[in-house]
Amino acid sequence: MSNERPIVIKKVKKVSGGGHHGGAWKVAYADFTTAMMAFFMLLWLLNVSDEVTLQGLADYFTPTNASMSNSSGAGGILAGTNIESTGASNSGSATISFDAPQQVSNTTMDASAESGESYRQGIAEERAAQDWDAKIVTREDKMFGTVQQALKTAIQESETLQRHQDQIIVEQTPEGLRIQLIDKDQRSMFMRGAAQLYPFATERLSMVGRVIQGLPNRIAISGHTDSSPAARADYSNWELSADRANAARRVIRTAKVRPDRFSEVTGMAATEPLFPDEPLRPENKRVTLLLLREAPVLAPDFGQN
């Protein structure tokens, strides 16, 4: 029996949760890490936000202003209740009162009302001015239409002007009514290289002067040449165009057009050709009369002369 092996009993003790006091520390560390990350994220947001955003956040988290008044007898800690006529049944009480909204002064309200009234008055005046401007433009358009018809009638009544009616261009522009008297082939208004008018051109300018004589609008006259060089070295197209414009002004003055109605008389040489692609065309040599959009009313004697 000495060869029998002894019986050995092995006991295994199970430890739950692992070593080092279990795994609870991992949860605590994770919470700490999350809190630190949130903290640094908050610091970063505060750093990148502008003053307006920060002020809005501060206003949002600011607590409401409140004051507490204690009605206890002594008013201090552990003080008793005050005794009123109703006896000791009235216990100590605390009253919470909130700050009332700040009242707007009458001066501020009056200033705001005056500002609003001024704004409304300004809008009304601006609209009235726009309506008045629109009425003026409409009236001038009708007046310019009457001038165009009067010019057409005057041309039809003159045998000389009928032969040269293709040398008058009348059009309405944003600046006013433009009347252009142009040259044609073999039908020049001025003698070559001079500011002397041919008789038919003088008659045509006189007719225009009679039609516009009763209008209140100011007149701007400009002379134009083609791009051909001047015949004289000491007398360029600038002098020539200015002299021709002034010659047209003198003829129009003979139609009893008031001298104060002429706003400007200029020589443009060849700077504004009627046909830019063909600078040598005879139509580029012309005299332009512009009735400016300035006078709002129609003269009472218009159409009587």
C-alpha cells in the first residue's frame, strides 16, 4: 500500500474585475478625460468668439435681479416674527420683488416720434419731387413734339426748305430736343473753309429760330466738321467749327430769340462725327442746336408767332 499516491485537493479562488482593485478606475479616468476635453474646448470657443457673441452669452446666463425683504421682527438671523394688530398669527414672510422695466422718458418718446415724422415727411417730399419731375418730363416731351410738328409744317410751307428737308434731323434725347442741320453732297451750308452761310442755310436757321422763339428752354449750339484737314495752317477745324456755330447763333438771334437763352456756343471740330466709321462723309459737317430740359413751364406766347 506504500505505493499509493496521496490525494491532493486543489482549490482555485476566482477574483472578479481583474487586478489593482478592479476596473472601476478606468471609468473614472474616462470621465476625467472627457471633462478636460470639454474644458479645453470651452476655452478654445471663448478665445475665437467675438465680443458680440460673448456679450450675448453673458446676458443669457446673467440671473434676474431680485431683492428680498424680510418682515421678521428683528430682521436678523433667528429673529422672531413681528407682532401686528392681528396678533401673533402673522408669521415672518419674505417678499421677492423684481426690478421693473426701465420707463422710457417722455423726451425720448417725443424725439422718436419727431424722428419718425421727419422720416415720413422726407419720404413724402421725395415722392412729390419725383412726381413733379415726371410731370415736367411729360410736359417737355409734349412740348418737344409740338416743336417737331411746327418744324415739319414750316418746311412744307417753304418751297426752298422742301428741297433741303433731308438736311434737318430732329430727335428727342435725355438732354433735350436736338435739331441738327447737316451738309449733303453738293449742298453745303457754309462756303468752303469759311463760316459764311449760303442763303438757303440762312433761311433754314431763321425758320428754326421762329419756331423755338416762344420757348423758355435754353439753347446750346455746337459746330462740327469732318476729319479733312483745314485749308489754312493757321486756321484749324477748331476755329472753323466755333465760327460756324457762332454764325448760326447770330442768324437765330434775328428771329427775336432772347440772348439770355443761349447757354453755350462751342466748336467741336471732328471729335463727334455723325458717322464715326466714315469720318469724311459730308453729313459730319453740321450745326447742332440743343433745347435743354431745364424750363418746367411752357411760355404763354408759344405757337402765336
